[in-house]
Amino acid sequence: MRRYSVIVAIILGWAISAGSETVAQQSPFKPPSNLQVLAKDTKIADIIPAMRGFTQALGVRCQFCHSYTGSDPNALENFDFASDAVPAKATARKMMTMLRAINSEFLKGVGEPAPAGTSRVTCYTCHHGERKPQTSGG
């Protein structure tokens, strides 16, 4: 019985490690490059949630800022995330810089600070899920 358990454990360990290599090979994401506002050593695991936040705050998908080839904008392996070909990416960088200044400099000492790991002003503050910021019209 013990010999059987050892063999099962070895096979299971091999299957799990082979599966994780397959998952890593299938990832459509290359190591981050051309980071200009985010820290150069930012990991993909930190970039993906930030990008999801942008898509939700602006109601857009990846192709709004990133170039891709092919006919399927949902196939992430077709994207050139490092490319600066899409003008909206430059705008996004400016807006990220603006938000950083608003949250770290302009709101310093005004009201209660934001909880750790959050910002008082975000993309959603003005965009409310729309590509263009909504104005009060007044």
C-alpha cells in the first residue's frame, strides 16, 4: 500500500508540474516593457489589475490603448502591449501622471487620507465608465 501511495504521489507531482509549465507557456503576456509611468520593475501580476481598473473606469477594452493584429480583439496574444501606436495610450499616461499628482500633492492635508493602497481620486471619479469624462454642464 505504501509503495502504491509513493507512486501515486510521484505521478501526481509530475502531472502538476507539467501542467504549470503548460500554463506558463500559454500565457499571452510577455514581460512588461516600455513602462514610462509605472515603475520599470512592475510585475505583470500588478499591471493586469491596474489595466482592468482602467477598462472598468472608462468602459473600454484593451484595444482602446493597445495595438493588435488579427481580427479578434479578445485574443490577447495578438496584442503588442509595448507599442505606442495608439494615441490614447499617451493620453492614459498623462492622466495617470495627473492622478498621481492630485492624490499625492494637491490633496495632501485636505480631509481624511485615503485608506492604505487606495486613491481618493481615480479614473472613475470623472469618467464614470465613459470614454470621455463627464462634465456637470453648468
